[in-house]
Amino acid sequence: KHTFNCGHPKYAAKFTTSLKAIANYVQKEYENAEPVARAMRGLTDVQILIDEEPTLLEGVPANDPRNDIIIFKWKENWKIAKRQEQFLESNVSKAYALVLEQCSEAMKTAVKGLPGHEIVAENVDLIELLKEIKGVACNH
């Protein structure tokens, strides 16, 4: 069983093994969760980037067919990015709950006692939660 625990040096090494196993589970079992799993493994935030407005060709009228193609492609990319954001939000929330379930009671108590943890919990910040767990497991 892959769990996060504290209180013994062996749990520092087990953190990495458990993190990889849980990230693999998230990637396999959650829909479109590869970005979340990758972020978990690297302890980095996921960013979905999309221009707020299409970049039209300079010196060409806005209604030019070449700009129409650019606008069409931008709209399609925007729709994809919005769907990715929805999956991201759902998957991060589910993964956050899964990670907490994998914590021993001692780990949960230690993490809840960390300064700033209330904000991490309120924001359902998966990556910061994992960093807190790593810090406790590795005595940082």
C-alpha cells in the first residue's frame, strides 16, 4: 500500500515511491489527467496557456479571409483550453482528496499543523500539499 507517513527516516524514501504510484494511478484512472500526473511527479503547477485574443496579421484588414482562419483556429484552441481547464480543476480536486486519503493520521496531523496549511486546504492546492507532505516526510 502506498502511503505517506512520518516519524522515521525510511518514510523519506517511501515518499518518492508513493508519489510515483499515486501519480500513475491518477493518470490511468482519471479522465485526461496526464497533465496533473506530470505535475504531481515534478511537484510543479499545471498551466494551460491560451491567448485572450487572436493575433491577427499586421497590415491586413480584420475581415480578410487569412485573419478569418486565424480567428477560427484561435476559437477552436480556446474551446480546447477551456475543456482542459475543466478537467484540470476536477482532476486536481480528486487527486487532492486521494493524496489526503493516503496520509497516515500522524502525517495528516503534522501537515495540518504547518503554517499556511489553511490556505493550501482552502485552495485545494495539490502541489503545495505534496510539498508539505514531502517536507514532513523528509524532515525539512
